[in-house]
Amino acid sequence: MPLYKTISPNLHTTLKIWKIEEPYDDLFQSVSLKPKSLERVLGMKSELHQRGFLSVRKLLAEFGYTDFDLFYDYNGKPHLKDGKHISITHSFYFSAVIVSDNPIGIDIEKQRDKIKIIAHKFVDYEFNYLDEKVDDYVNKLTVIWCVKESLYKLFATPGLSFKQHCLVIPMSDNDHKTVAWIDYQNQKCRYLVEYLEFEGFTCAYTIS
């Protein structure tokens, strides 16, 4: 399956999700890569990571871009040559790209029980409203992780801590939106974050 879902949160922002079902060779033959990207993908030890990397280039094509339009700054944040903002993510068999006129961040994660083991590393305030005995505890932890990862990608500031500097307000089970804050040094920034869940995955995106 090529394009899985397209969402337009506003007139200036578009999100596209790809379900990665193609073999590596098919993906590799269907995209053009600049030398640095070619070296990077050929050096990956995991075919899953290779397919994720290449599927992102397929998504770029859906936006009318190629790998040659994409570059990364010294913090590893992606940029487009035309000045539009971009954020990229992939996890297992899904990848996503969001493009906007405004700063943005996105993350996709698979919902897995192992997140309970590392929850203490990225959850602080949120433990006040979480209940580990409910059936959707893993789902809620995954939403919180995705929200904080999307904040991190948007803010793109070294030293930002998921646990210490990112705060996620309780989410509604029906709304799939929440408010999140970054409280870092002398900056306090409020964001409206949207998320969706599909086929055992969670995707959250933040638009400035």
C-alpha cells in the first residue's frame, strides 16, 4: 500500500502517512538519492530502517519534493530548501511527513507494553492523572511519549528533557487533542497537540 492517510489540520499544514509494505528493492529503485543519503541508507544494518528511510523519500514525492530538497542542520533537524517547515518520523511499518508554513513536530510509535518499563524516564507530572490499572494505560503512555517527542522536534533545543521540561495535560478519550507545555529555562510555551491511533500505532503532531 502506498499512501495510507492524508490529513490537513489547517490551510497551511499537510500530514501524510505511508504504510510500508513494499520490499526494499522496490523502494530503492523508485527514489533518487543524493550521495550522502545513498551512503547512509546503504550503511544501515536493519532492512526495516532502510525501508523506513526510503518510504520517507516516497512521501517527499507526494509533496512534490525529492531527497535533494531536504537537508539537516547541526542539531539533526530537517529543513526544506524552499523554506517550508518539515518534520519526519517512522516506526516499524509506518512513516509520516508533515509540512507547514509554521514550525512543527511529529512522531509515530508502536503501542507496546515495554513502554511501561521506561515510563519513569519521560513521565513526571502526568503520573498524577495516569492509572496503570486501566486497559488503555499503554495507549496513554504512548500518546504522552509521542506528544513529547513532537514537542522536542519542534523546539529543537539541545538539553530539553521530556521528563523535566515537557508537560502534557490530561487528554480526552473522545477528542484526540490535548494541550502541552514546554517549560525550559526562561521560556514557557503552550501548544495544542493532536493525535490519532491506527493499527496499533500512535501518531502525534504539534503545530506552532
